[in-house]
Amino acid sequence: MQRSEEKISLGVTFNKIWSAAMFSKFADGLFGAAIPLLAASLTRDPILIAIQANLFLLPWLLFAIPIGALVDRLNRRAAMLMVQSSRVLIGVALAGLIVSGEMNFIWLATLTFVFGVSEVVYDTATQSTIPTLLSEGQLEKGNSRLQIADTIMQGFVGMPLGGFIFATAAFIPFLGVSACYLIAVLLVLSIARDALQPNVEIKAADRQKLKHEIREGLQYLWSNKVLFRLVVTTGFIGFCYAMGSATQVLFILDYLQVAEANYGWVLVPLGIGALIGAVSTSRFSAKVGRSKALAITLPASAASLLAGGLSSNVYWYMFTLLFQGLFIAYWNILLMSTYHTMIPNEIFGRIHGARRTIVWGLMPIGGLIGGLLAKIDLTVPLIAGGAIATVFALSSYRFIRSI
């Protein structure tokens, strides 16, 4: 009886959010495999590949803070529906351009950027809803379930299928993307209109101007020194990871000599490691404590990035991806649970946008540097990014341990 209660304890609304995430992550997997392959079919220039890869992240630098403030004001369900619907259209547009023969690098870059803007809105709205649906004791369990959805549908299903199908017919993965997002739209539609709103609601008449609310969020982040340092630490590690992974598709295809059809399969160990991490995060955190678990995880994930750059063959690289997936899953779940307990929900969107501006906003810069380093050799971005991240993570151990 106890186990049955635990299974339903997260609630019907959360389960709908989780189910929508399952289909969204399947679409993300198809997109994540097909887009780099499509870019590589248009150009083999490492800098252009790096630019294209990071256009997905650039909207976090440009729009995350104002979008976060808007999410705090708007109905979160409506925001999720709007951007998921736009993704349906993006998938159709990509498929149409490929079939018509009109696809080029400019179109690909533009649609990738628009897709990135939609991700800013959807991610901010989704993460803002979690504390309203779950108690503090349920956060790690809920975030673990979302991580499992991400891992299985994106890493195990979407990525391998995306690469294989792209090699067969390049337009089909993008039609699959549209179909999955359409199902996610229907699932979100089934949620009550106000079910995702914060428990503390601010009336429109009592609201400040948008720019004042943005300033308020930034001041909160700046004044909370522990939170701000944690965000900066995460941002620099993300910068190093972007440096290492910006030209990953060329590293796999050209350096490791992997066929396009097998591109997605090479990334499967990343999903296996992430799944193991998602399932075991709560137990790991309970055993050693959340702060210590975070402190251990960060240098371990950085070291696995470095090990990937030192790979002499695809099998060793896949082995390092297993540990990357494991430690990244630990870090993401524990970090989000920490943020959910530290940040008041009524301003979560603004803080989430501000921290993602720092964390993900630095990634396009790191990615561009990675593209330049890849001109030297395709292994250099991974080695440089991994080495710098490892040293920095080790130097941050005591701070993270003290949270």
C-alpha cells in the first residue's frame, strides 16, 4: 500500500506535465540528432558548425531575463501551449525546406534560433511550475522523473532514431518532431487553466512595471551571495562544456570515423549514464547529503569531458559518455532541487531567467572558442574545455560543499 501511494503522490497535474515532457524530449532527441547532421551536410567548417550549434543557446543570453519576468506575469499553461505550437510549425518548415531543396545554412540557423527562443519560454514556464505542484520533500523525486523522461525519450529513443532516419530520408525526423510536439500540446491542454500558477498570486493592480520587476529579480540574485556564486560557478562550467561539445558532430563523424546512420547510437551511453543517475540521485543525495553530492559530481563530470577528448577510438569515447551522462544527471537534478528550495516561487521566472542568462548565455561564447580551437585539431576543444573545467570544479569543491 505504501509503495502504491508513493507512485501517485506527485499528483495528476504533475503526471500530465511529465507525460508532455516525454513526447517533448522524444522530439528533442530527433531534433538533436538530425540538426547537427543537417548542418554537417551543408558545411564542414568547424566555426560555422560551432555557431549553428550554439544558436540554440543564444536566446538565453538575449531574452531569458525579460521572458522570465513575463512568465511570472502570464498564465504558464498558455505560455507552454504557445511555444509548443510554434515548435510544431518549425518542424514542418524544416521538413518542407529539405523536400523542396531550398534548405541552406541561413534557413537552418534562423529556425534553430527561433526554436531556441521557444525553449527559453517553455523551460522557464515548466521549471516555475514544479514548486507549485510538489512539496519540498518531493522535489528530488519529481526532478528525477523529469530527468528520466529526458534520458529515455531523448537519449535512448529520439537520438538513435533521429540519426538513423536522417540517413534514410533527411526530412522525416522533422515531421516526427512536429507530431510529438502536437501530442504534447494536447496533454497541456488537458490541464486546468490556473493549475500551474503560483500559490502566492499578485493582482495586476499591485504589479510594478515590467522593468522594475526585472530589476527586483536581478537585485535578489545579486544580494543572495551563495545563490549568485552558485550560478556563476555553473555558468563557467557550462562555458567549458560548450567549448568542448561545439564541434562534437565533426569529432564523431570525421575524427572517430563514424557513419551518419550511427551518429545517434554513439550517444546512447550518454543516455544510459543519465538514466542511472536519474534513478539513483535521491539515494545518492540521502546517503552523502545534497551539498556533498553536488561537490563530488561537478569535478567528476568535468573529468569525463576531458577523458572524451583523449579518446583514441569510438568505443573509448562512448565509455566516457557513460560517465558524462551519469554525473551530469546527478548535477542537474540536485541543482534544480536546490534552486527550487532557495528561490521564492512568485519570482522564480525572473531568477531562472537571470541565472540562465549567465549560465547558458556564456555557452555560445564558449562554443565559438571551441570552433576556433577545432581548426587546430578536432580533439583540442574537448581537451581544453575538460581540463579547464576540471581545475575550476576542484577549486570550487569547498564552496559547493558548504551550501
